[in-house]
Amino acid sequence: MRHGRVPFILGFLVAPVTLYSYFVLWPYVQTINLSFYQWRGFTKKRWVGLENYDRMLHADRFWQALEHHAVILVLLPLATIAFALFFAFLLNVGGKGRGGKTAGVWGSSFYRVVFFLPQVLAVPVIGVLFATVYRPNESGLINGVLLKAGLDKPIGFLIEKNLALPALIAVLVWQAVGFYVVLFSAGMANIPAEIYEAAELDGASKVSLFFRVTLPLLWDTIQTAWVYLGILAFDAFAIVSVLAQDNGGPDGATTVLGLEIYNNMQQNRYGDAATYGVALCLLSLVFAAFTLRLTRRESYEY
Amino acid sequence: MSVTPESPSQQPNALSRRTVLQRAAVAGLVATPAVGFLAACADSGSDDETSTPNSGATSAANPLGAPEDQPINVVIFNGGYGDKYATDVHEPMYKKAHPKSEVKHQSSQAISTLVQPLIAGGNAPEFVNNSGEKSLDFGALVADGQLQDLTALFDAPSVDDPSKKVRDTLVPGTVDTGSFNGKPYVLYYVSTVFGIWYSGKLFTDNGWAPAKTWSEFTALCDKIKAKGIAPYAYAGANAAYYQWNIILTSAAKIGGADILKNIDNLEDGAWKVDAVKQAAEAWAEIGAKYNLQGAEGLKHTDVQLKQNQYQLAMYPSGDWIENEQKKDTPEGFKYQMLTTPSITGSDKLKSTALRATAGEGYMVLAKSKNPKGGMEYMRQMLSKAGGKGFTEVVKAPTVVLGSTDGLTFTPGTQSSQDALKAAGSEVFNLFFDGWYKDLDKEARTATNELMFGRIKADAFVERIQKKADEIKKDSSITKFKR
Amino acid sequence: MTAIIGRDAPGQRSGGQGARVVPKSERPRRKLNLAGGIGHVFLAIWALMIIIPLLWVFLASFKNTTEIFSSPWTVPDHLRWENWGRAWTKAHVGTYVLNSVLVVTLATFGTMLLSSMAAYVLARYKFVGNRIIYFLFVAGIAFPPFLAVVPLFFQVKQLGLLNTYTGLIIVYIAYSLPFTIFFLTSFFRSLPNSVAEAATIDGASHTRLFFSVMLPMAKPGLISLTIFNLIGQWGQFLLPLVLMAGARDKWVLTQGIQEISTSAGYEADWAGLFAALTISILPMIVMYMIFQRQIQAGLTAGAVK
């Protein structure tokens, strides 16, 4: 087994490492470097030291964005995981036990297909779709119904400062739930049926089944889900940029760091854009480190 | 996957993911110092590609000396005016004058998305119609030396009469409008008049008359509201600047056009003068009482469609609106324009005063391969035939003097042209939005806050002034004066 | 008794088997039915929240502008297939779909191949630099891609790969590596040693061991990550926007939709936009329906942790 080991390792690593260094690592490194310059994206860079950082830390929009990330970071995983767990439980265990087996409710395969659909829609599609869903007059999907039902003023989902961010988070949840239903279903399928049966025979209700059996045994998978959703929370840029009004509006009520990077790029302020980018990187790393601390340790077997 | 036992003592190489990420972060930092040098290399690489502009022999037919055998790349904003005027009128004209020079045409609704990578990649197109929601920042381009100085073009003999310079064949003020600190970099081609637009049919059918004073205006709004039609609205989602434009127009009428000059020049307290406050207050009331349902969340196309469907009476816009809406305008709609009514009894300017400008910006990129060809294209555009052809296709007059002779206008353009005549010398313009995109952005946001009742006029001027002061202090932003 | 009737409800594998079920105590059983009933309501509501907007887009593709901007609950007064025609010919949606399929298929394949190679070596071989390489890959998960966009643009340009399929595919692969390698590494680590040892004793080379023993064993993990990558790359929005801007005939679907929705704003062709949306959504739905068993099986294999 020692024979040919080194060429083998090199051979397997050379392509991925080269690609990764050239197209991913190197651009990031350049970005960090760029955050110390003023650069309009065309010609000369001017060294400005920490000026960009100073400006960022004094910008209202930066702190607004941070606040929004915090909100998304809490609401998005909570809502998504809660819904997904609930649905996955119904689909897998919610039906009537029969022949010594727990079963999902009727039609569960249909639901699984439908719930997953939002996952295959590209961001611009979601943007157009929800612009219609939320439109604040009688042609909006939600307001059209509410106004017919006697509401006298449409709800300004994307206009009201207090509603805009939750409305965007709702879209993210809407899109994500299906995936996590499938993920949790997979986890639940691995829970031995005997555990449920024993609990059922003891007269446990579905509710206590959920809290005493399913939840503890799925804890690992839920943590994984939390990490994914956390990363998504830091990357909410796309949905904000296609759906929010006035570039992260109203009045900055939905802005996120990604959008500030984008806005700075739009104004050819690449140094500032890079500075916000560095902030975003640091935050993502802190979050990942913090969350992963809870999960189990990696190990080598070979 | 929990197949393997995982106690760290059993696995000497065990690593927590946390340390993974920590060390990765350190690796990133360690790598930084080496970057400066390499980045410098990357820089010089891109500098090499900026080619020296080519030149050809000058002649009567080619006074700018554009190389006859070099192609030019033309990028047109495919928005309100479409791109047919370029493909059907200007490009054939250029080709006819310079048969050996090929014209490569591209159009887009998102100019920055298309052009920015081209510039960054060293393939700058010669001629760009920089307009629309996603246009490039003219101020930044000028500050960065990306734009061709158009002095040579304006001093060149015109196509129609070689004894006249191009600058003398244009509506006065055209060259200034596109100038930055005294040098012309942008050609604003379309004569644009701003005002409040309504349907002539709707007004005639109901016996409504356009208002001149503020009390007439609110009375008119009441009458319209009683009819179950929304009196006045703009699109908050993406076109709030249509409304700050109206507010500042009113302010200029109250306090004189110098108010706008002070705003453009970032003078201290320019936004906080009484005239701006009064105008903001008056319009905030219109916003509170007479708005179209949900207008703040709608895009300009949605709101304009509402007007075409007679659900909205008055809408602030420039005179491109008639062409923009031609597909959805019902028979007999008859676009008409009204100037902003006088807010006080003691306004410095008459109610007929208006904001007009040369609009729709065109630029030649200095780092393109053939900037002289780009300027020559502009010279052809600025001929009488070029102007006339443009007006025939898009129904909007250009800055070329006399190019509309013998043309009949559509009702909307006719009404804005009449308004322009009626205004006489009381025509003004403003520039800060093109110079400082950040200030435009802040003004848009503040306008939505004001018009939808979340802040009062005082807070409105306060917050825009704050932004203006920040920009004034910020040494990284190039300043412009007029 | 209700319990027995409930058990014969449709959807159970077959009604006739109901009799064979061992009866359990009455009390929990009634509770179970109740939970099922309420559960159904929630499931149905969520399903409707997904189906209604999609159905609305479908209907809107047959409407005209006036109908679209009146009440959302009206049905088009006749089927305007010309909307679809415009979307297909004028907006080139068909081309964009094909381009997306081409780019995503090749990129996902490349991603899986390179990632499994790297992950395998990183997971099962000790050598100097192993951990550093692994850290650098994993750190990539936390970086927002568009932060790198400007320098990336120049990197791609330097190779002359701007506006080419090759360039886009390679960049997709590069940006999918961190995530894929991270999960595949832990997957390879979890594979038992015994098989590998047996193969080694049989004299299999490293390469053969990988391709004919370890890869097949890792199949469940590979399937789930393939699905992740297909979905992720299909929805990729930023990279093509920057790297394919200049070649309209090579645009992928996300770019196309973006362009169409911007231009709908100027030309007010909303019906055309919704027809284009429908054309872009339908193949994904059909594909998903065909492959949903494999997708769920892949995820059920438990590789995703």
C-alpha cells in the first residue's frame, strides 16, 4: 500500500486545489487587500489604510444590516425547523400505526413533492412571484383576497417598515421548509420503529412521542439544519435584491451586508465593498465556529 | 454517519470543526502581506491593455479624424425610447458617412450590468447610452478618467453647415448640462420637460381644468376623489425621484431657481431653506390625502398603467411617458402636461415655470479603442437629419435646433412643448442626482418617508441635508460645481 | 370503533389488511386520529400556499395585462398562447433552459468527481499539509461568493474564459468544492476500514481501490451531494451575471429571467414574463417528479450530516 502513495495523493489533489486556489482563494485574498484601498474599479488604486473601515463603522446602514442579520439568524432557522419538523413528523409518524408500524398521514408522498417545489425555483423567479403575492392593491394575491373580504386598506407587506423584513424572511422559510421536511424525514426513517411502538403501547400521545422520542433522536440532524440555515441567513442578499423596495428599503429596513456590498459596487466604491465583505466573512466565520462547537468532533479512521 | 467512535483520546488526529475554522481564518490573515505585491502585478496587467487611441486623417467629411477602418461598438439603453432610433436612423447614417467602419450594436435594459464588465475587462465600447435604473454613475466615471472630453466634438464643424460649430446648432444649455467642472463629458440629447401628466379625455369628460394655484389644485383633487379616482400618485417602489423632482420644482418656484444651484453645489443648509420646507409640507399633504392605494409598493409601470386605466388622474413624470406607455394607452386618452401649481401667493417664479433639461445621456469611453469614432457617431446624431429621425421614431424632440421643423407632434409632446414656450425664460434644471448618486438615493428614501406620512417636512430636509453634509466632507467623493 | 374505520381510510397500503392489525387500547388511538385530522389541515394549508402562487403564474401566462392587474382570482377569458410564443421566440427562454442544463450537468459532474477525489485523499491519507488544505477548503463555505466577484472576473479574463461555457463551468466547480468536500470528507471517514484493507491485501492500487471499492460504497453520500449541487448551481445567479454578461446566446436561465423581468418593467409585457416563468418552471417540476424517488432515497441514505 505504500507503493505509489505520493503520486496518488498528488494526482488526486492537484486539480481541485489548483482550481480552488486560482478561482476562490486568490480572489478572496485580493478582496481583503482591496479593503485597504480606494478603488473605482477601473484604474488606479489608492492606499487609504483603515479609512474604509472607519467609514463602515460609522455608517447607519452597516449597523442596520447587522441588526437584520441577527433577526434573520434567529427567525429563519426557528421558523423553518419548527415547520419542517412538524410536517416531517406528520408525514412519517402522524398517521395511524398499523401492523406494528408507524405510518405517515394519507397523501404524504403528494405533500413531499409539493413541499419541495419552491426549492427548484431560481431567485429571480421567486422575486417576480412574491412581488405579485405581496402587491399592495387589489391585484396582489393576498391583498386581493383580503380586500374582497372587507379589509378597507391593503397590507403593505414590503412597504411597512415593521413588516418588510418578516415578509422577506417568510419567503425564505417558504422556500426552505420543503428541503428540511425531506431532510428530517430521512432522519426519522432511521429511528427504529420499535421505539415508537413501545412508546405507543405505553399510551404516549403523538405530542409526547414527538417531544420524547423524535426530537432527541433527531438532535444531530437539527443542528446540521441550523448550520445550513445560518449560512443562508448571512447570504440573504439575493432575495432582498430581487424583492425589497428601493434597494433594501423602505428606508433601509431590509438591508443586509450583501446588499451594502452590492450598493457600494454599484457606485464603483470597490474598496468599501470589500470592507463590508470582510465584515461579512468575519461574521460568517464567528457564527460557524460558534455553532459547530456544539456538534460532534471529526475523526480520522485511517 | 455516526458509525465511528468519536472520543478524542482514541483519535489522535481528531479536530473539532471549530478549530478548523479558526485556523482557516488565521491562514487567511497570514497570506495577506504578500498580496500587495501580487495585486500590483494584476494592476499593471490591466493597465497594459488600455490601447492608445487610434487616429485617422482629418477631412471635411471627417473633421475629428476618426480612423475610417476601425469599428465602433454602440450600446443603447433599451428603455422608454427603445433602440429602434439607433438601428434605423443613427447607425445607418454613420455607416453611410463611413462605409468602412463597422457598427456593432448592442442594447440592454441594465446598462451597468453589460458595460461595467466590458470596461473592467479592457473592452470598453466606444459609444454608450447610459440611462435607466441600472445606469453607471457619470460622476464616478468622470472622476476616474473614463470619459472622453467632448470639447473637440462641440467645436467641430457641424454636418449640415461646416461653417457652424456643432455647439452652435444645439439648444442653449446642452453643453453645460453635460459638463463636469466646466468640461463637457456627456451628451444629453433629448429635450426633456418635467411636469404633472393627466389624460385630456378624462379631464374634458368630467369638466375638470388643470390647476394653477394651490387652492385650485387641492379643489381639483377633491373633485377627482369624489369621482372615485385616485387624484395623484407616483411609484414609491422604484421611482421616488419623480416626486422629489416635483417637490424641488415647487421649491424653486417659491424661492427662485438659485435654491437648486445651492443644492447642487452642496452649499451649507441648502436643503433647509424655507422654500424647500414649504414645498415639502404642501406635497406631503397631497400624499396623505389623495394617494393611490398601495402606490408606495408599486413600480412606475404599475402606476402608469393605473393611469391608462383611468384609475389615477395625475402622475409626475418627464415627457418620455407618452412614448413609454404607447402600448397600453387607450384610444383617445390624450396625454397632457400641467406645470406644478404655485404654492404661495408670493412665489418668485410664475406657475408656468418648469424644469426642462437635455436628458438621456450619451457618452464616449476614453479607454475604448476608437473614441474618435464614438465622437463622430455623436456628430452624426447631432445633424438635423439625425435629430429629425430620432423624433420621428420616438416622438420626442432633440436638442438639435430646427430638427423638428415640419413634424407634427403627438398630443403629449405638443403640450409639453407648448408649456416650454409658455415658461419663457423661467426654465431651470438641477444636477445633484447625476453628480452624487448617494444624495439622490437619500432624497428618494426621504421622499417616500415624507409622502407616505412617516416624517414631516422638517425631518425631510434635515435628513437630506445631513447626507449632503456627509458627502461634502467625504474626501473620497469628487465634487462638482456649477 | 372509529379507530377501525379510520384505519381503512384510503392511502393505507390496502384496505383488506386492516383486519390483521392487532387492536391496541382505545384511548391513544382516538388521539392519534385527532392528530391526523388537524395535521391534515396544516399540511393542506402549506400545500396550497405553494400551489396557488404557482398556479397563478400559470394562469397569468394566458392573460393580458389588464387581466393580470385586476383581481388575481379571475380566469383568463381565453387561452392566449401567443404569450408563450413571445416568451419562446423573443425572450429565448428555450435557449436559456438548454444552456442551464448543459452548464449545470457538466459542472455538477466535475464538482462530484474532483470533490470526491480530494475528499477521499483528505479523509483517509495522512500527509504533511493535509490539515491546512482541508481548513482552506472548509473556510470557503463561510465566504459570500460575490465578495470575490471583482477579482474573480480578472482571474477568468486572464485565462480568456470570459463568456465561455468552459469558464462558467470551471468557476461553478471551484465554488462548489468547499461545501461538497466538507461533507464528502466526513462521509469517507465514516466508511469501514475492513473492506479497504481486504482490497489492499488483494493487491489493488490506490486508484483502483478508490474507483472500484470506495466510490461505490460512498454512493448514498454522492447522490445527496449531487442533488445539492444540481439545485445550487441551477439557481446560481451572480456568477453567470458577471462572467457571461457579454454573450447573450450563452446566457443561463437565471440571467434570462432577470432580463425578462427587467424588460417587462419597460415594455409592460407582463403576460410574456409569466409565460417565460412558466416555461422555466415546468421542466424543473417535471424533472423533480421523475427523480423524486431517487432524490429522497439519496437524502434518506443518511449521508447528510
